[in-house]
Amino acid sequence: MRMSYYPGCSMGSIAVSYAKSLLAVAEALGLRLEEIPDWNCCGASIASGVAGGFVQQVLVARNLALAEEMKQDVLVACSSCYLNLATTNSRLQQDSLYAGRVNKALAVGGLHYSGSVRVRRAIDVMLGEIGPERIESRVQVPLKGLKVAGYLGCQTMRAHPGEFDQAESPKGLDRLIKALGAESVNFTRQTTCCGSSHVVPASEVVTRQVKEILASAVEGGADIIVTLCPLCQLNLETHQEKVNEIFGTDYEIPVLFFTQLMAYAFGLPSNTWGFEHMLISPKMPAPASA
């Protein structure tokens, strides 16, 4: 199976461990990801407020046009990137007048988008195209005894409700965790917002949100948290020290991307796990032969 791959800015910066593990896991599962050539930032968080919504969506449409030339659907790992690409794609497919305006702008760069591309989340492809059974069959190091809180955050499930999983009671990430041999714990804050980009203008909001999420994970007995959003991972990991300082707690919970968990369980080389990029290292089950 082949797909175009839109890495976005975070995969080369705050989410290098996500990028490393995703590409390794995809290869192990026979999923060939071909990076979109000359892709540009989707404008997550700031572009619409600075340059305006139309300019941002033209930037997004440029990526879609480049992907369309590859004649493949697009896999997106970052939740914010997915939100921008999928939302713009949907509007361009449904609003011919708007699509005409966007294509007029794209034409300046010699591009055109006809709306034939489908934008997919990485987790959606893993579960919907590859499937839990095939993922389980690839496991070399079962994660038996590891208790995992699967954290989706707000954007993943609410960008296009019902497209991938139930928005308010999702089950997909839990199925993947179980396929790897780990235990998916009861986690009531699975879709609670982490505070997102408020980390810059209102960090106290993020600290409060992170505290509630960590408390829920600990209450469920989690050893680690796994997520699929770069900003969620960043906030949950880096704000633990601040949470402990303010609330008198002692949280020290590793926060991994779900693909890191997969890379480890698949028995892939350690340089694909991305653990060296983490502030809090996880204690993973040892291979049976160890």
C-alpha cells in the first residue's frame, strides 16, 4: 500500500520521535509513505489569525495539489495538520465557487487542485487499512503487564466527528493498545483538551488541563500515556514539573506517541523508538529472551 505523506513542521522539531517511529512502523507493516515534495506549513495555530483564513487555506491547498500530482491519498500524523488539511479539502470538494478562487491563487505557482485526494489520519490508516489483527501478528515483544492510558485529545476526534471513531466514546486507540499486548486502562479524560496553543498566551490554562489529564491517568493505574498529537505530547510531558510545583503532586509519567509503542512491540531497532528525545523515559517490558 502506498500513500503520500505530509509530515508538517512538528515532525521535524517537537515530534521527531513520532516521525522516526511512524516511518519505521509503516515500513514494517508494508505501508510505503512517500513524502510530498516541497510541502509547506499548513499554518496551524497562527496563519489564519495573521494572514487570514483564505491565505491559510490556499497554503493548505498547495499541499493537496502536490499530493494530487502523486495520485495518492495523504497520510497526516499531526492532529493540527490533519484538521487544517481535512477541513480545507472538504470545503474545496463541496464549494465549487470557493475552489475556483483557491485555484486562481494556485495557478500563480503553476498548480491546480481538482479535489480527488482523501486526507487520512495515521491512526485511522493503522486501524482501518492495516487492522488490529495484522498489527498483533507483527508483535515480537508483547507489552504484557504495561498499563497504558490512550490519550486522543480534542482535535483528533472532533475535526470531522464520526469519520474515524465515536467522538465522545472512541475505542480505536484502545484496540491498538490491546493488540500490542498492553492493558488499556479506564481513562475518563481521553478526549479532554490539553490546553493546546494556550501554552503561549495562557500557560496556566494548560497547567490546569494537564493536571486533570494526569490525575485521570494515574487514577486508572496507567504506567504511561500514549497520544497521537505533537502538541498534546509536548504539553503533557513538559508541564508535569509545573503541575507538581503548583499542586504538590509528584507526577512522572512518560508520554509516548502510539507509534513509539508499536516500534518497541514490533522489536524494531532501538534507534526507531525515539526514546532518546523524551524528558521522562518509559520502563518497558523486557523481551522474553532477556
